[in-house]
Amino acid sequence: MIEESQMLKILVLGATSAIAHETMRHFAQDGARFYLVGRSVPKLGSVAHDLQTHGAKQTETYLADLNDLSQHEALLQRAITALEGVDAVFIAHGTLSDQTRAQTDVDYLASELMTNFTSTASLLTHTANYMEAQKRGVIAVISSVAGDRGRASNYVYGSAMAAKTAFVSGLRNRLAKAGVQVITIKPGLIDTPMTAHLKRGRLMAHPSLVGEHIYRAMKRGEGVVYTPSFWRYIMLIIRALPEAIFKRMSLSA
Ligand SMILES: NC(=O)c1ccc[n+]([C@@H]2O[C@H](COP(=O)([O-])OP(=O)(O)OC[C@H]3O[C@@H](n4cnc5c(N)ncnc54)[C@H](OP(=O)(O)O)[C@@H]3O)[C@@H](O)[C@H]2O)c1
């Protein structure tokens, strides 16, 4: 269980994400202070306003394209200054890659891997060193069930998520010695702007459900969180399928 005081100053990267927003509403109710980073002024303003109405004590916003790695170190320093320290970092930015385009357009492929993996690895490198030095804190990163096994329909996005999951796992192992909690969040299919173009089905969950689950899991200090939790069992089966059967399947979600 993570102490209440360990998560009252939160740096949120990709703060305009629907999942991040829903999760942060719960921390706002605890009276948290936020440093919200995103790439759209109106969206950041609206998230900040909403978190204030939910009880946030402070909401600072900062505009950044997180693919610009040169900004990351300064960005963390700004958050530390504005909040007088950072207890928790939540990393949520990402894009659902267009698999078909990425199969022929290598510049697009590289930019998707930047958004969905490299930028997070850079942010985590700065954050980890800060948390390790202060010997406490929480780092939570949204990865995806898509990283559990590469599929024909989305292996570009999936491979970035697999890399993210492995990076965060290693970091958890490293930072445990410093008393820092590192949490991997693996959502299944969630109804957010990212998936707006996908067909709605029974497996699609509402972000408010997921936000509440992530909040509780962060407070409990869980290492790996599948959300909704039934995805743990779906992915257990998908990972266990023999390659010969898996090759013949067309899993689109
Ligand atoms: N929805 C799902 O089914 C699902 C499933 C598994 C994992 N995830 C992961 O969950 C995370 C949150 O996604 P979501 O579902 O909440 O979708 P979302 O509402 O579309 O959020 C994605 C966020 O990432 C931001 N972003 C993208 N590229 C960025 C960049 N270069 N710099 C700064 N911000 C950037 C977007 O900003 P703009 O609004 O300005 O574009 C948006 O706020 C992502 O990492 C996603 O991969 C989602």
C-alpha cells in the first residue's frame, strides 16, 4: 500500500489522454496537485478546469510535443519547481499506429516508434534518476495488452508496447531497491478518442471504469495491472496459443 502523501504532487505526461484524465479525477478528489503536460492548449485547459472542480489543489499546464526529447529534462525540472517536488509520474501519451501505412512508410514507422516507445524511455530515464535519488515515489506507465504478443493487424503498435513493457519491468526491478514503485498498466480495448474509429463491441470498456481501476491499483502499489482485469486471462490464452494455430487466426482488436 502506498501512503497517501506519496501521490499528492503528480506530473502527468499526455495529460489530455482520456484514460489519464479519468484516473487523475480520483487523485483530484484526494486534493492532489498536478503538472499537466500535453500538446493542445484548449484540451489542457479543459482537463485542468475539470480537475479543479474535482478538488485538485493546483493545476499547472505545460505545452510540449513529447517526441521532442530535448525538452524532457527541463520539463521534469519545471514540474519539480512548480509543485515543490514530484511524488508520482504518470505517462499516458500514445497513438494507435496505422499498421497498413507503417508497412510501407518507414518515416511513419519511425515516428510511431518514437511516440509509443522512445519518448517514454527518455522520460523514464530522467524520472527514474530523480526518483532513485529521492528514494521514494511512484511511476506509472500505460502500455497495452497489444505488447503481450505481436499480431498481424497491429504489430507496429504492439512492438512499441512490448518494448515499453520490458523497459518498465526492468526499471521496476532496478528502483525497488530505492523504494520507488513502478507500475505497468495494460489496458485492453477502451472507448477513447484513440479507438473512436474501431467497431464497438462487448470487450470495449469505458475509460471511467479503467481510471478507477488504475487509481486503486496505484494506491495498492501493484506491479502489473491488466484493465479491465479479465484481459489478464484473455492474454494468458493468446500467449499460450501455439504459433501454428496463431498464424492462421486473424485477431483484429
Ligand atoms: N484506448 C485504448 O483502447 C488503449 C488500449 C491500450 C493502451 N492504450 C494506451 O493508453 C494511453 C492513453 O490513450 P487513450 O486511450 O487515453 O487515448 P487518447 O485519449 O487519444 O490519448 C492519447 C493522448 O496522447 C497524446 N499524444 C499523442 N502523441 C503525443 C505527443 N507526441 N506529445 C504529446 N502528447 C501526445 C494525445 O494528445 P492530443 O489529444 O493532443 O492528440 C492524447 O492526449 C496511450 O498510451 C495508449 O497507447 C489505449
